[in-house]
Amino acid sequence: MVSHPGIEVRGLSKDFGSVRAVDDLTFSVSPGTVTGFLGRNGAGKTTTLRMLLGLVRPDRGTATIGGRAYRDLPAPPTQVGAALDSSGFHPARSGRAHLRVYCRVIGLPTHRADEVLDLVGLSLAGSRRVGGYSLGMRQRLALAVALLGDPQVLVLDEPANGLDPDGIVWIRRLLRDLAAKGRTVLVSSHVLTEMQQLVDRVVIIEGGRLRYDGALSDLAGRQGAVVEVRTRQAIELRAALSGRPGVTLDQDDTGRLLVGGLDPAAVGRVAFAAGVELEWLAQRDGDLERLFFYLTAGTASGRRLSDAAEAGTR
């Protein structure tokens, strides 16, 4: 009988000097699921993954795989596959040569290199030097390394970065197929629209602290709609909206303000009363995006809205 281990993070904390990167973080990842590990850049995602994989020592707490720390696993490469960085390849070596080196290191037959090259869609490029690979191809090669030992647990940091639309669909299908076979898949990302289509569960962190841990299917109805607003008078609109009970403010990556707690008509009335001209006003669909911006607005919205104000006046 094949054992399918899960991931357990309990009370995990890490400081770098005066900066607390991860703060008393607790969550779990179950076999048979794709779990999205979500947060803004700098939220503590990569530090958490590095502690899970034994690359960074935690100050407090534990991170285990199948009940054991990574360093205590009897055969880590065949139990856990990880891809945290796609830049650690020698540019003069071919993709196939890289994989064969890893095969020899972890005691696998070299023909496994060709199997995973085919699995990640790099069979035709396996003989090419990695220095000529695109970012998306290097991402596929990093995933091939993670899959070499046919692990039961996958830990991936931004695996879709650099992939074209066909590649994004491909990796979505691959990861969901692996989860359907009982594997444990943890995917770190800040691309919410893609995570909405990929994951079964989400763990959201901000400032190193847990904000949400639960099934994606449970998100419906947790938080009201977010209204997207584009205006050149961001400072005035923010001033008119701030301080109202139940209203949250943030900014997305396109520079639009995100207003929670009001419907579009109410936002329009506030803007009209304040003499603010709106260029765009619409309700945003997508429960994951709404919940994410709602849960993280309190700790990051001030900085992001300040940046937005400058952009909105240009």
C-alpha cells in the first residue's frame, strides 16, 4: 500500500534581523489536493517553503512532511519534489545532461531523464543548451527536476511564471492529475486568476501571518463584492471613502482601486458628491480575488494606495 504523506506547518516563525518574515504560521496540506499558497510579494511565502525544505532554520515552530522534518526523511528526492527557482542551471549544459547529473546523484537510472523530459514537454529541446532556453522552458526543466524521483509531495514556487497560455493550461492539467492520483501538491503564487482555476484549497498569508485556510468551494458568500474603480483623482476618492463603516480599500496590479463593502451605485454616489470623475466603475467577479483583497487590505492597503495615488495623478 502506497503512503501519501501530507504537509503540516505548526507555529512557524522566522525573523531576519528586525523583520519578522513568518509569524506563528499554522496550516496543513492534505494528499489528493492542489493547495494554493497565496500572498503578495514579500508576504513570507518563499521563506515558509524554504523552512519546509530545510533550507532555512525556523526560530520557532515546525514544518513537517509525513510527520518528519525534511532532513529526517529517509530518501528526500523520492518523497518530495521541489521547484523554488528556475535559474540554477549551468547555461552551457543541455537540459538532458542536467537531469542525468541529478539522476546519478540520487541513484536513479539515467533513462528517467528522458521520461521526465517527455512529461514536461521538453523532449525536442533536451539536447539544447539551457542558456538558450526561454523562461518558460527553464520553468519546465525545474519541474522536471522536481518530478525525477516520482515524489508523493510537490512543493512549487510560482511554477507558471514565464509560461505561455498553452503552458499554463498544460501545468494546470498536470498538477490536477497528480493530485487526483493522491499526491500532495502545494503551489505558491500571487497570480489569483490562475489559482482560481487550479487549486482545491487556499492558504492566504500577509505579513507572515495566516489570513485564511480552507477549501476554495467555501469562499462563495464569505465576502461581498469588490468594486473596481479607475480615476485620475484617486486621492480625493480615497479620502471620500475612507472611514466609512465596513468599507475596505486596496489597489490591484493594474492600478485600479478596489472598494469593498459598497456596491457600484454607492461608490458612484460617493464619487459624484465628492466631485470625482470616474473613468471606470465595475463589480469584480471572482470569489478568490475578493477574499484575498479583503483579508490583506488591513496590512498592506496603505502602502499600495499611496503608490496608487501617485500613479492616478499622472
